[in-house]
Amino acid sequence: MSRMSMSAILFRSLIHRRARCLSALIALTVSAAVATALLTLYADLDSKLHREFRSFGANIVITAADTSKGLPADALTQVHAAAGADAQAAEFAYAVATTDRGTPVVVAGTDFDAVKKLNSSWQADAWPAGSEAANAALLGQRAAQFVADEHNVQLTFSGHPITLHGVGRLHTGGDEDSRIYLPLAALTAWTGAAPSVIEVQVPGDARKIEATIARLQQVMPSTKVEPVRQLVEGESRIVDKTHALMYGAVLLIALTVAVSVLATLSASVLERRRDFALMKALGGSQTTLMLLFLLEALTLALGGVVAGYVLGSAAALAISQLNFHTATLPRLGVLPLVLLLNLVIATLASFFPVRVLRGLEPAALLKGE
């Protein structure tokens, strides 16, 4: 049978069996769309999840062995050198002062710009900036209830009073809500307290964080370097479970589609047994008939890949925007994998119908037996 005649038979078969072909095409399109969406999201999954976890703040905490003496003067420089240029870090000094209402409150000195980058999830009415930052105070939501005037915050430490300009309230849902934050230089000049804690945010997975901790401990042996376990372990678990969920979803969809395509192709063969028997009787070889049937299945698979890639890329873009607020653009790199998946599904689904074709007896079928 010539290549042209096979193409004509294939075309007529697809046209005259529109309902069956459309059913198989839709199933294969769904498979390709789901695989495209998940594989496209998977390519950026780790970076997007890590970016989301970074908004929760530090994942490493460095504490001075003797908090009364504080950390070495060059501790922050050593941290930046060991943690890398992409890490964020902020140092903190703490003291307990008394408000003008006579209530003890924890005051913390820090660099507001560094803290804002480190803890992007912190919600503040306003961040101190410009000339006001030197004498500014950021009041935790609960700590604001301990002062008489939120705009002129009057505090006393060991008989030394200070008046700060309150710029707004801070809400984190944690211990920070019970503290009053002011510039580190102002706190040190007022109380003499030196930085005793450095919070570090290292982008990357748990292995990178553990490696950074080892380097920090090596360059700062006199300090205690610890990971924020709940954050690091929680991030690792969520990333691993999300990977497993995506693999499982692709596998489940592939199996479901394979069953659907198998049913469609099997029904197609049973409907056309007489046609195939007639082709055999007219001299068509068994190999030619099986090749023709496989070409039908592979043609539907290719059509499903084209439509599924477009739909899947659009779905990945929408999911990324909705959940991560960033665009995940279509990736041509996933196309070979999607094509391979659909070809495997179509080939596997063709095995049973092909076996039926091999067992056809032209004489018996044409006699109506």
C-alpha cells in the first residue's frame, strides 16, 4: 500500500469516525494539558516556594554565648561573608525598660532597613525613614497599650529617660508585638546594650541552610548558631510533598486517560472489523493494518499535545499568578516530555486493539459468522 493511499485512508477514517476520534482527542488533550501545567509549574516550583517561605523571616539565629557582653563588633560582617551575598541579616540588642505608665517592656535596637528586608511579612503602619529614623520607635501592637502617648514614647532604663517619636504600630502575630523597636545606635547609647542576636535569612533548601550554619559556626565558634527548626523542616516537608503530589497527579491522569483511550480504540476496532477483514482479503498485510491503526492513535496523540500544550501553559500561568503572584511563562522544554507521555499513552492503549486486529479471520467475518 502506497504512502499516499495510507494517508487517504487515515484521513477518511478520522473524518468518518468524528465522535470516536473527538472522544480520544479530548482525553489526550486533557492528559497533555495537565502534564504541561504541572511540568511548567514544577520548573519554578522550588524557587517560588522558597520565595514564599522567605517572607516568614529568618531561618538561622545567631546568639552570643554571653548575652550581657554581646556579639563581636564585626559579627555582622562575618555573617555576610559566610552566608553569601544573597542572604539577609539583621542584628538586635535587647533591654528591659519602663514606660511612663510604669509597665516594664522589652525594647529592641536594630537596623530598620535590614529588618524590613529580612521580615517582609511584618505589617507596620509606617517604617522609620530619613532623618526621623534616628529617634524613631516602632511599637508592637500589644506594647502600644503600655504607653500613654504613642507619638511621644517616654521610656526609662536604670534611671535614664528617653523620649522617642512613635511612627506607627507593628503587627506580626508573635513576640514582636510586645516589643518596642528603636534604632540600634540609639539603644546602645541609651542602655549600653550591645547586639546579642543576629537573625539570618538564607535562600535555598535545607541542605544549603545546614551548610551555611556549618560555615557560620566555623567563623564564629564562640556563638550559638541554630536553625529555626519549624521553618526549615516545614519548608522541606512542603516542598517534598508538593513534588510527590505533582508526580502522583500526572501518573493518575495518565492512567485515567489511557483507560479512556483504550476503550475508545477498542470500540473503534470492533466497529470496523469488517472493514479490516475486507482490507486483509484484498491483500493488505497484517503489518500494514496494524501500522494504519497505530498511525490513527499517534495522530490523535499529536493533536492532543498541540491543544494540551496551549491549554496547559495558560493554566500554569493562571495558577502561578493566583498562588505566587508571579507569572510562569510557557516553557518549550516541557514539550518533549508531554509529547513522550501522550505517545506512550496512545501506544499502550493500542496494544489490545492491535491484538484484536491480529486475530481477525477475513473469511469468517465476511460470511457474517
